[in-house]
Amino acid sequence: MLKLSNFIFFVFILISGNVYAQSKLVFENSRQNEKEVVEQGDYIIILYKGYLGQLAEQKSHVAKISETSLIFRTSKSQDLIDDDINVRLQDVLGYKKLWKYELIARPVITLGTTIGSYFYFDSDHFNSTEQLIYTSLVSIGTSLALNWIFDDDIENKMSDGWTYKLMP
């Protein structure tokens, strides 16, 4: 009887390990011959049909990929599971994989150019009002340029022939 219970315990461990195995979501378009892999931790923006049929967008890091859904963590705490956003894969209408470090790069570049331009315009040629105006213009220009570089428009839509499949 002891051997049977050990066998059942071993099978249970194998099954539970298989359930929590990390998966990859592969989006592919056979018409354009393109393929993109989304893994846990990737930063994506996704367009999906919400619970009431409305269009919704989620821009975040992927916390988990299950057989039926993508899970996005909205809180920093591991304990607050209720804050997670579940997006069913069948509701996905489009996606775009973003640069992982975009959240850090935008404010660092903007702050760096703003502070740099402040000290650049700090000379005998400009009074404090001119210095403030030029620094503000550089900051606004940098912000507009970063919005253009890190474009959030969803390019890959399911209606354009994109499909997905789950890979172990």
C-alpha cells in the first residue's frame, strides 16, 4: 500500500509541475511569413474584447501565460491576486510586442535631456526666463520624439491573418 501512495504522490508532483510549466505564446502570420514569441515577463500592448463586448487595451508585462489566457499583474505585491488582469486568448484582437525597458528609458531620456539643456542654456547669454523657456521646449520636443519612437499603435491584428498557438 505504501508503494501505491508513493506512486500517486509522484504522479501528482509530475502533473502539478506540468501545470505550472512556463509556456510561450507564438503569434504568426503565414501570409507575411512572420512569427513573434511572447514569453512571461515580456512587455506588450494587447487589444481585446472585454467582458461586456467593449474594446479594451492592456499595456503591461506578462505575468503568466496559461492555456486559455494571458495574465497581467497590475500590483507589485505577490499577495494581491485579485488585481491581476486575465485576458482570454480567444478575445485577443491585436497585439504589439514592446521594448522591455521602455518604462525605464522614457523618463530617463526625458529627464536627462531636460537637465542637460538646463545646464547648456545656463550661461551669460540667456536670462532665467529664456533659460526656462528653452529648457521647456527641449523637454516637450524630447517627449514628442519619444512618443513617435516608442509608438503604441497596435500593428498586428488578428483580422490581418495573425494566429496564435501555445508552445511549452
